[in-house]
Amino acid sequence: MIEIGTLSVDFDQREIRQNGQPVRLGARAFAILEELYRARGAVLSKDEIMDAVWPGVIVEENRLQVHMAALRKLLGADRDLIKTVPGRGYVLVRPTEGIPARGTDSLAVAGKAAPARGEFPIGREGEVARIIEQVGSTAVITVVGAGGIGKTCLARCVASEMESRYGRHVCFVELWKASSRDTVLATLAEALGVIMGPDDTYDAAIATAIAASNCLVILDNAEHVIDVVASLVDALVARNPMARFVVTSREPLHIWGETVLRLEPLAVPASGEMTDAILSCSAVVLFLRRAFTLAPECAHDEASIALVAEICRRLGGLPLAIELAAARVATLGLEGVASRLDDRLNLLTGGLRSGLPRHQTLRATFDWSYMMLDSASQALFRRTGCFFSTFSFEAVCAVAAEPDMSVAVIISSLSELATKSLLNVEFRGAIAFYRLTESTRAYALEKLRDEGESQIIAARHVRYMRSYIEGSGPFVAGDDEEPGASPRFSLDDARSAYDWAFSAEGDPALGVALAGALVGRLLGASHVRECCERARRALTVLDGLPPGAVDAECEMKLCAAYAASLIHTGEDVARAPLLWERVLRLARSTGNDEFAIDALWGLWNTMLTTGDIHTSMRYALRYQHAVSGGDSRWRQSLAEQMIAISLHYLGEQEQAGQRLEQAIEAIAGLSLPISAGTWLTIDPLIWATGTAARIALLQCKPERAMRLVERSLDRIRGDMLEPSLNHVLALIAVPVALESGEQQAASNYLALLRSQAASHRLDNWRDYAEYLAVKADVMAGREDNVLERLEPVLQRLVSRGFQRVVMPIYVLYAEALGRVGRIEEARVRLDEALAFAKANGNRFNVPELSRVRGWLELQCAALGEAPAAEIAQRQQKGERLLRAAIEQANSDGAPLWAMRAEYQLAEHLLDRGEVAAARDLLNERIKQIDVASKAPDFQRLVSLAERLQGYAA
């Protein structure tokens, strides 16, 4: 029988008892328990368990979960012996009955006993089981890992388990004080209890003692005498093949017959994990266990647990660092520890008094490894601290190595750093990448400062990152890199180089040059706000540099990036035309036709944004002329699209729709040029399709409009979301869905828009999303606080010059003012909006503004608070404005706008008892629409027509 918690299990007899009494357990659950037990501490995936328990049968995962629940219920208070490892599977922790070691029939006592048995090191159950299993068949097991990773703790646990559970005696040898071959031999001999005779040699006496006792020898902390230990162990195994050694070191022995177990950091939770998943991670368990001994109330809620997760992530799962950080919680609190991790080498001190001197502080742990490096490896190590994430061999040669350093020396030093666990090596395909953990990097940077090399290496790093970006090197947004065929940097590396360049110790000219390369990448990676801020800062510095300090192309890139991004971020849009004009001047003076054409697009887009539609059309025509003589079909198609969109705002819906159809068909089959794609910010095909959806809605084709909305969204790629997604959601998807009666879709789109605008800090779209939320509420009959919510939104957007989007807000705002009796104020605001729209060619919005203006006159007349003549005059003016709105909407090819004005005019006529006139007004429109449509405007019109029919009866 074996013991698992309170259970006594005999797998051969298929019998299970609890407290001496037999218990029943289903065959499948019993089989699962056996599989977990046979795994001996290894994690089994769900697929592995199901394949073993249900061979050849496809089963639902919930069946496995049911049996797991039954097992845990049976274990009762010991239910945590079966642990769920998120994303990996299940593991059975420490079954208490032993597995006989192979080839160990009877063992004799030899030398010092191992330390007393204690608990398993957190998160190391699998490694302990693996070492114990391999001891019977493997002569030498070397446990390798970085300083502070827990090698000694693991070795002590193995010693304890081997003695207490398997009856095998262990000689545990601490080598940290040994410094030569003689001291290593003396320390080992003392541990074995060897009594030396006058003619004895250490080598022979030690070999005899090990053979006589058949003990397991554990040599702890061997890295500083690695050559001595390697030759000694190799010789002892050669003399006695049954001898067994476990060695802990920061590097392998590199001898024949050695099995290396590399100890990895403890599991840390991914960012954004739920609390249960966080608490299941071994790094968090270790942190909390240590912290609770000193500050029992330190992590009492989900926010605190999330902070613990962040600390463990930043410490890279390194047990020593985690324990030192947890010890600081009692004095600094969780927030205090988290906020001071940038100074971790000074923060993480005060280890256990019983620990080794080099484990008293994190710095001392790294000092121990650093001092064992030769000078070339030390230099390479500290200089690689400039890399924020993974880096390539080419990057090491360009930044960390001296020009006269041979490739052979670089390779040797990298190998030395990797061997001593100071450098992680990762392979993606055939390419090697290198990475320092965050704590190791902090130590490397400290050494770099101590040697006075910080500025030299940082400047090299800036130059390298600029050349890498300009060479179109691939980037990833963060640390979630996928296997690929090319070296990849995190954008954090470029950000780190940028931040140094613009710091007090940096080089601003280098920073501006790097920024010119970086901003386009930021824009392409949807980091619109960051692009705007970094471009603005670089331009400010550039304007203070001597002429010629930075080349014209870099200046154009910065101006273009700033102009393209600021219209989304909530800054003053009026700056954008000046920036694009600056690009245009520089492009012409340097003969850069590509940038000159891009500047014309930027000016067209900016004019649309500021509501100057007449000027936008002029730039669209200039763009068309500039590309007409070239061979770029893509740019020629884009010119057609630009003209069509300007026509749309000019109120020419029929012509705009036809041109857009042609442009969409032409652009769909062409590839977006890389140079142009950087500054367009919105994929032209997305913009064209979205505008076509707006036109379809205006033409009373809501179903077609929704299909085009879906096509626009389908076009948006996951690796290039913003600002395309905000643009489509705000100007197309949400309003079209609302007007089409697709309330659930509108709600979903609006929720995503608000989330995206907030997370990317795109303030213009965040404000516009608030307007759309108010509109959705009004359409649903919820009209509370409309003015309080709209007024600040309208004020902010107008102050930033974002005129293209404010006209619909004026409509809703004026209607809200009219409903509360603030009619004169509403008239003033509408008149201002109408004057601006007409002066700048924004005819698209004029029918709606005129409709509400006419409605306000009728509302004022309905109050009856003026002389009869004035009331009649207002009624006449209201009717005239509504009829003008109808006429213009029909002329523009926007029947939806006409239908709204017709509805309000018909309601007014009905109120005056002119039923026939009202009916005549609606009859023709009813024939043109789908009366079964969910579109609110359609439903209102049908409902009013039915009322009019009732009057006729």
C-alpha cells in the first residue's frame, strides 16, 4: 500500500482505503489517480490523462474535470495534493510512499548525514522526483541554474528524501568555502569521515570510503572550483561505476556520463490573470508564504494579489529575489516594494542569517558569478545590459564588443555567460537569441556605470537601433515573441534607447535621428498616442539643434508622424496643416517626390478633419494631378477615393457613391505601398468601404450599409488596429447600426470603441464615443442628463478643431436644448454651425442642421407665448426651413435626411389638422422604403402613416 494523504492505495489490487476502511472509487477516477502517481511529480497534460484513461475514445474535457472533482472530494483536507497547473495540466504532489531506487539493495552509513527532512521547495516537486528517479541509473546529475534559483534548497530536499523515504545515506558536502583542489579534497574527506593514515592519499581514501558506504554524494556550490570538481568526479566514477553524485553549480561539469538538470525560474502569472490562476503560480506561493510570516495581513484582497503577481513577474521567478522582496513587505508594504524594484539591488537585501553570505543580498549573488568571469566576458556581460529584451549576435558585435575584438572571443564570452547562467539563450528556428533577466540586467547596468562605460554603450545602442529600424528589422510589441526566421527586437529596446538619448546624460541629436526611424514603427504598431508624444518631443529638440544636425528625411518623418497622430489624440488639430506644409517644403527642396505626395494626402485629411471641405477637394485634385503621370495604380486609385470622400462631404452622394465603388474595386486588388502606408493611419480600403456604408444609409439602404460595415471591420488586421478601428467604429459602425435598428450590434460596437479609445488614449474618439452613447440613450428613450453630458464633449472637440465630427453633435445638442425650452440658445448654436458648414462646403450636414433649425421654430410657435402674428411667422419659417431641408437632401441624394424632415413637417401639418397635406407628403416616401425594416426612421414614418390612414377613415 502507498499513502496519498489519508488514502492507502494498492494499485496492483485496485484497492483503496481511508482510515482503515475500504472506500469506493470509480474505475476512471482510480485510473486517473494511478496515472498521476506514476508520473512521480511530473505535470500531466489533460490530453495525456484522457489518452491513458480513455484510450481510442474521444471524450469531453468536462468528464475529466468531474473525476478530478471526485478525487479531490475523497482526499478532503488533502485535496491540494492534486494541483491544477494553468495551461499545462495536473500534478500529484508528494505521495508519501517511496519508490525503491534502482540498484540500491542495501546501503551503509558514510560520513555526515544530510540535513533534516523538511518541506519540498515550492514549485520543485517535479525536479525532486526526477533526480530521485535518475539516481539509480545515472552516475552524475548536475543541477545547473542562476544564482539564487534554489539549487542548494533543492539538493537538501533530495538528500532528505533519499534518507528518510528510501533509506539511502547521503554525504552532503558544502563547497562554498573551498578554493583549491586541496581544500575540495579535504572538505569531501571530512564530510565522508575519512581518517587519513600516514601513507594515504586523499584520492584513494575518498574513493575507498564512497565504495564502502555506497552513499549518494551531493557536492553543493561547485561553480567556483568547477574544474577541480569535474576532474575529481570523473576520476571517482571511473574507479567506481556504482558511485552516485549530485552536483549543484552555475555551470555543468562537462564530463562523460553527466546528466544536466537546468533549474528554471518559478512559474509566474501572466499579465491580466485572474486571482485563482495567480495563486496557483509557484512564485506567488513562495512570496506569500515568506511575506505572511512577517506581515500576515499583507495580501488581503484581489488588488494586493495582483500586485504580488507584478512583483513576481518583474523578479523573473527567481526564488532568492522573491524571498528578499517578500521580507521587505513588513517594512515597506506591497506597494512600497513594487515601486522600488527599479532599485532592486539596494532593495533586496537582508537574507536569512543562516544563508550563505552571497545569498544575503541579490547583489552579492551576482557578484559571486561576475567575479568568476574573465575580463572579456565581464565587459561583454555588463554591456549587454543595454538590451531591454532579446538580442542577436549581430547586436552584440555592434554594441557590446570592441571593434578589435575577434569573433572567436565574442563567441567564447557568450558561451561563458550562458554556461554560468548569466545569459539565457533561446532558439527560434536556426537563430539564437540572447536575453538577460530583469534582475540580471539591473546588475549589468550597475557594473556598466561603475566602469564609466554607460554613455559610450548607450550611444552605440541608439545608433544600432536606428540602423536596425531603418533596415526594416522586424519588431514585436512586447515580450510575446513568436518563432520566426529573422532577429526580432521588442519595441521596448527602441524606447529604452530613445529615453536615454533625451535624458540629461544622453545625446539629443542621436535621439532625434532615432525618433525619425521609431515614430513610423510606433504608428504602424497602433501606438498612436506614444507616436504623437515622442514625435512632438523630438521636434521640439530638433528645432533647437544647429542647422544640418539631422537630415531632412528624418525631419519629414517626425513632422508626418506628429501630424498624422495628433488628429486622433486630442491635441490642437490646427498644428497639423503647418506640419504637413513643412513636409511639403522639405520634400520639394530635396526632390523627395514620395514625401511630397504623402504631404498632399496629409493636408487633404487634415482639411477634412477641420471641416474645410472646399480646401480638402483642392488637395485631392492636387494629389490626383501629382500621381497621374506616375505608374502607381494604387496612388491613382487613392486619388479617386480622396475625391469621392470630399464629394460625400460636399453633399454629392450619387457621384461620391459611384466613384467609391470604382475606387474600392481598384484598391482591393492592389498592395498598400509601405512608404505611404506609414502616414495614412487609416487603410484606404477601410475608409472607402466605410464611407460607402454611410452613403448607403443616407440612401435608405440600411441592410446594405450594415454589410459594408462588416466588410470594413473585416479589413482591420489584429496587428494594426489603431487608429483604423476607432475610426470605423466611431464614424461608421456605431452610427450606422443605431440608424439601422441593430441595437445589439450598436451596443457591442460602442463598448469596444469606448474601451479602445480609453486604452489607447485617443481623446478625440473617446469624446465622440460619449456623444454616441448619449445618442443611443436618447434613441432608447433615456434622456436624463443629456445636456450635462454633451456640453463638455462638444466644447472639447470644438476647441481642438475636430470640426468634421461635431456637426452631428450640434444636431443632438440643439434638439436637447429645444426639449427643455432653451430654444433661443439652440437657435444661436445651430446658426453658428450652419454658417460654418456653408462657408466651408460641408453640405453633407446642412439638411440635418436645417431640419432641426426648422423644428425649433415650430417648437417656439407651439409654446404660444408670442403674439399671433409672430407665432404665424415662426410657423411659416419653420415650414420653409423643413421644406428647404427636404429639397436639399433630395438634391444631394440623401433621402434619409429628407425623410426625417418630412416626418417632422407631416407631424406639424397633422397638429394643424391638415391631414390630407400630411398624407400627401408621406405617400411617395412610404413607397420607397422597406416598411418591414427595423430602422427607427422607417418605423416612425410607417407609424405616422398608419395614424394618418386612421384619420382618413
